[in-house]
Amino acid sequence: MPVSTSEVKRRAKTFQRGIDLPHNKHYTDGKAVERLPLPPFVVVPLRQHAGETVEPTVKPGDHVSAGDVVGDLDDRWCSAVHASVTGVVSEVEPRPFGDGTMVPSVVIRTTEQSREAPAFAERAGWQDLDQQTILGILKDFGIVGMAGAGFPTHINLAVRSKIPMLIVNGAECEPFLTSDHRTMIERTDAVIGGAEIIMRCIGADRCVFGVETNKPDAIEVLRDKTRNNPAMEVVPVAVKYPQGYKKTLLRAITGKDPPLGGRSSDVGCIVRNASTTAAIYEAVALGKPLYERVITVSGPGSVERCGNYLVPVGTTIRYVLESIGVRAEDLDGYKIIRGGPMTGLAVDTLDAPVVKPTTGILVMPPSAIQPQHEWINPCIRCSACVNHCPVGLYPNEISQFVEAGTPEAAEGLHIRECCECAICSYVCPNYRPVTHLVMEGKAMLRQRSR
Amino acid sequence: MYNPKLVVTRAPHIKIKVENTRQIMLEVILALLPATAMGIYLFGGNAAAVVVAAVVAAIVTEAAVDRRFSNPSEIFGDGSAALTGLLLALSLPPSIAPGYAAAGSVAAILFGKVLQGGLGKNLFNPALVGRAVMMVIWPAAMTTWVSPFDGATSATPLISGEATLSALFLGTVPGSIGETSALLLLAGALFLNIRGRIHWQIPFFFVLGSVLTAVAFRANPLAHVFGGGLMIGALFMATDWVTSPMTPNGKVIFGIGCGVLTVLIRELGRYPEGVTYAILLMNATVPLLDRYLKHKALGEA
């Protein structure tokens, strides 16, 4: 029996606190994924995951094909990096990453302009692989979390005991972004196939797809295609930020919370993002490394040809924007965000590349840019941040301890549990950089504990 | 290749709509304007002079301390000083000399705010600190009340006990400039509540605490609630963000404490009015309430 949209919304599960954001997904949520023309060159950083920089395995002059390994390191915490176009390696050198730092990168000049994806042969017997084999494939094929953090997936899934439940994270709660949404609609089979692989890998007997109710078409198609699988269920979750954080999604779907400092596996769950799940399918079943991804290019009415585009990893932001008609000459005074508007990075150069965890590129015109002070205003104790913090913290007090140079005092206030969703800065009427202060406090604590 | 000058700032890159400290302070001032207008209508020109003197003195004092005079557009600041001055003026007797009111404002800003660390760091409500200072310096002037319209010297209904409930509710009784009309104060507070600026807990439990205590003393609870400064105190002073608890449970305890202390001071103390000291005393408990009544973090046992 079909379920009406309003009924879905009424039933939608969620978590405490959080906030309603103007989600601005209408710009791109109806636009099918398009492959952009291949860029003349790509800059593939050798660190695209939360871990050590990998060593280059190619040198200038080498010919590489899309999907060839160009960087790897024999370290459990590393994930391999692959050529994203077919061409010639021109440089192996540090290149601007966009955050002010230089990261060792492999620059490849494209020689083959074929717009067709190279064919990868289906891996024989992929349905019956054991955990260790799957984990090895994920590491060698460069699978990392594609929703922002870039945590190596082979580490997440290396569980020692059986984890009963997999949650596929299709919440995509940040405004503007629609790449997960389009992936769930257009590559539904890959998302479901990836979920089956993860379930086998962690020994799960149940899989829940958590999708925000502002994506009714994704909910419907996932329901349709999992109808005959009793182990799989689609659970609509409320449109609320940050519904896509793993602990808030876990709370919405299971009603359980991992203990402080704990992981979702402590309550018998693994949470994986939908795009990553599709990439897992392509790596394990089709033998395709993670070297290209879908990104949303959007902004508050600022990008005429906004949409969802499939681009090779290492494509520069400059190329992405210019190939859809946004000229660099027109961007003085603009802010270009890699990622979403709440947690994304304002890049300092258009030469910064799209990397594996890049969900989108946002073009913010001067009129949409919030002024940011050099100084820090005082907290006026309105407690808006407390009332909205999804983790139940006291960001007002934590930020004041950090300001005073005593982050240790904030440890008792569970500063380490902060998910950096940035709601506290978003709501602060006195324009305090609350999130930034909390992140700074975490960094200070990490440094002092060394 | 052209390299545009990109703006680089910290996340988040979007901001909640039209929310800043000045707008919020202006909203609170707006909520107090009906009661202010009523006070001037009831008590005449001197009341207007007191309001102007207190507000101007507060703004100027803070601007002087912050050295904000170079830019005229910044003298008003975030609006919190103007609000302090207005709240103080509304809590003063209508016949008081405007110069006293100005001096009270200077004390409110200096001792109630900047010397405690400025907005956000002050433990005590600045307007009430100003009022407490004035009570010590000018005890007679601070307790001389006049009747509405004719200006004849009169006792407050708290002492005389002579006032109909409807007069108390509408405000046509002797009292401080802005405290007499419960109706207009309630309307202003309702506006702030709808705008999400104040929560219901503190005023509700303030009133509840005072009613229960009045009953215990066999006093008329309605006279306690609507006479004197209880309504303006409960709705606009005890709800000050900076000096009230941030958790719902803390607000409940804080509100009850304010109500109980107000009636205890009125019934047992030598002052006819108890709101000022009740709120100041409860202000002192806020750090403790905030510390022990926190909600749990996600996953905290």
C-alpha cells in the first residue's frame, strides 16, 4: 500500500534538539547526474583520508590509466590513491589543498579524452567473499567515507565480533547537497548491493536505510527494490540538522546511544553513508577503485547551471566551475565552499582539488557571506546553543573555558563528544565562533596529551 | 589564470536569520514601551524625565567605559545599556529627581555590569544593582509614592492595602513608574515569549512561590502578585538571560526562590518591597544551579 508523503512525515523518527535549516535542495535535487567533460589535468592528493599521507608509486613521465594505483603505504590506517584519468604523470609535488596547506600530490595530464567510463570486469564470486578479503579490497581500492571525514572504510568494518545491524545513512542533512540523494535514486542497485556486502562483512542480519523525508523519491525506490528482502527496511527520518550525524541517526532509528567516547558498534550498529555504500559495491563487485565521485555544485541562486556532476577525483574547483560557465574573473569577493554550508571548508584557492570526501562545491556571492569579526564577543548566556546542541553539550561554557586557555576544564563538559555540526555558531546571537572555539579546545587537548 | 580574491572564513557559512544582540535588546525595550507609556500617562512629566535621564545616563556611561564615542553610530552599542536604564527607571518612584535616576543608572552600569566583567559576565541584574544602591543612598526618595494623575503623596498599595483588584491589574494605583500595570507588562512578556526570548518557567514559578508564601502568611496573595514590583520583576528582571539559570529545572528553582523571598522580605522585613533583594539573592545562586542541574550528554550514563 502506498504511503502518502504527509503520513511519512508524521511517522518520521528523529533525535532531541538539533535545528531546522532552510535546506535549499530544490536547486539541484531534481537534476540527474551528468558527467563533466574530462579535465585537461588532475591533481590527486596523496592524503584524502583521516590518516598518514601515502607514498607515490609513480614518477613523472609514467603513463597511467584511470584506476591505476598512484599512491599507497603499507600502513593499516592508509587507503590507496588511484589515477582518476588516463594520461601521463607530469609532476609529483606538494600542491595547495585549499585549506592553506600543501599536500603531496600526483599531477596527471589527460591524454585520452574518452568520456566513457572504463569497463571493469565483474569480480567472479564476489557474493561469497569473506571479511578479510573484503577489507583488503576496500583498502586497495581506496574506499573512504565520502560524507566529509574520509575515514578509511576498511578500519570501520574490521569488527571482531558480529554486528547485528547496518544503517545506511541517506539522511544528507546539510543544506544544498544532493549527491547522496541522486546516488540513491540513480544507483539504487549499487547502494543496495553495497549494503549486502557490508552486512556480510560485519555479520549483520538487518539493514536499515535512514532517509530524510525531503527525499520521498529515494524512500520510494529503495522500498520498491528491497521489498523482497526481509532483512532490509527503509526508515524515513525527520528533516532536521544534523540528522546525518551517525549518533543522531542511530538515536532516531534505534533509540540507543553509544556510551561516552564509544562507537556505534558498541550498540550493535555500523553506520555507512549511502555514496560510500555504492562505492563499496563498485569496488568489491565490479573491481572499480574510488577515483571519481558525484558532487553537487550549487549556491543561493548563484550558479545558473547548478547540478550534480560526476567528476574525477583531483579535478580542480576552477575546472568544475569554468566548465559550467562560472568564470574565475567574476568570483572576486565570493566564498567558495568545498562541502556543505555548515561544516564545509572555504577554500583559499580555486586550484584546490575535489577529493574523495567532497560532497559539493558551493558558490556564495558577497550578499550571502556572513561578516566575521576579528574579535570574540562575550557570551550573553542566552543558551540557544545549549537548546539546539544535538549531542546535549553546553557549548557556551565549553567555549568560554577554551577562550580562557583552560580546555582541561571543558573535559568534564564532554568536549570530546562534540560532532562539530556548527549549530552553536549558527544560532549565537552575539556572533561568537562557538564551534571554532570548541574545535580549538579539542586540538589543544590532543596536543597536550601528547 | 585569474586568481580571484576569495573570502575565507570559518564554518558555518550560513547564519540564522536576523538574530543579533542589538535586535534582541530592542525587542525587549519594545515589549516594555506600553508599560512605559502608561507610567508617563499616569504620573506625568517627571516620570518622562526620569525615564530619559536613566536611559541616557546608562548609554553614556557604557559608551564612556568602552571608549565608543569616536563613532556616533556605536554609542548605542548592543542596546543592553539602554535596556538597563529603562528597567531601572521603570522601577523608580515617579516623583524622584531625574538626577537621582541618572546617578542610579551610572551605578547600575558601573557596579552592576562593567566592573563585574561586562555583558554576559555579570552575576547580578544591573538595573537591580542600581536600584539597590539608590535605596541605600536615598531611602526616603526611593519610598515616596504618589497617586496617579494628581501627584498627591500616597502609600503604595503594598502598605495601605487599599486598592481594588481591577485597579491593581490595570495599574491606576500608586507605585513605581512602570510596575503598576500588570496587564501591559503581561502583554509585553507574552510578545517576548512568542518571539522565543523568554521562557515561561521563571515568571510562572516566581508567581507560584509568592502566592504559596502569601497564603502561608495569611496575606492576600493577589495583592502580593499585582501590587508593587512583582510583575515587572518576574517578567522582565528575573528572566534576564545573563543572570538567570540556563536549564529548565534551574529556572523552576530560581523562580520559586524569587517568589518566596519576595514575600518573606515584604512580610518580615522592614522594607515594604522585596522584589529587588529577592532577585539579587537568587542571582547569586545561578552558578550553582547551572552547575548541578545540567542535562546529560548523548550517551552519558
